[in-house]
Amino acid sequence: MLSEVRSPEERRLMILRGIDQDLTSLEIATEMGVNRWIVMKDLRAMKYNRDPELKQAYLDQVTRALVNRRSLTNVRDEKFHLMTGMTFQEKNFENMVNFYKPELVKILESENEYIAIMDLAKSVQRVLAHNEIITGRKYRRQISLKARGYLPKIGNIRSALMIV
């Protein structure tokens, strides 16, 4: 094998180069022409000695993976935006308002929004608060302005309930 020919420093540099190229230990060993266990032994020694270049190589590898994942997410979000004309968050908000429309209309019809909101199940209150459909804390809970824009006007509430 070539492991006797190459010095430990050469192997170290080849291992770092392999990590920078996102290669596995087996691929690095194949590229070097040595047994996989030699690469594993060298990696273990580098970790034990707290090699700063190895640590940086691993950090760069993680950073590259995150950037790649974010770019794929951005492409997916752009496609969705082009198809629907809205973002995932806007579509999710609109779906939640439509799903909880009967409860929200009942809240709007009530004299006191806070009491009507507190009459809802705690799980429904949590979902509505998480999706920013209701706002406020304690005794100031009310339907958000953004959600009011999606709901029909109070005069049209009865007709909206008949449609639903």
C-alpha cells in the first residue's frame, strides 16, 4: 500500500481536502489508495489532537449543507409563489381562517369578543393564537386585523353562514 510512502502530514492534508469535497472516509481512502482504517485512524488522531483545520473543515461542511438546503427551500417557495401568487405562510393563514370561519363568525357576532374566544376549546385558542388569527393576552384577546380582512363584513355574516 501507499500508506508507508506518504507521510502522516500528507495523509492529513488529503483527508482535509476530502472533507472539503464532502467525501466519506471510504471515498477518501480510495482516492488516497490506502485502507479505510488508516483514514479512520488518522481522523481519530486528528480529533484527539483537536486539529483546528479538521474542526474548520467540518464546520465548512455543515455550512455548505445548510446553504444548499436553504437554496432548495427558496426554489420551492418561489415555485409556489409563482403558481399561487402568495407565500406558504399567507396560504396557511388563509386556510386556517377558512377552516375556523364558523367559530370566528360566532366571535364577531358576540357582544364581547373576549368571552366568545374564551368559550372556545383551549386547543382551538392555541391554534388561532399560533397562526396570529387572534391576538392579545389575558383579558384583551380579540380577532387580529389581518384575520378581519379575510372574514366577511358583519352585515354579511348570516349569508356567509348559510353558504358554509
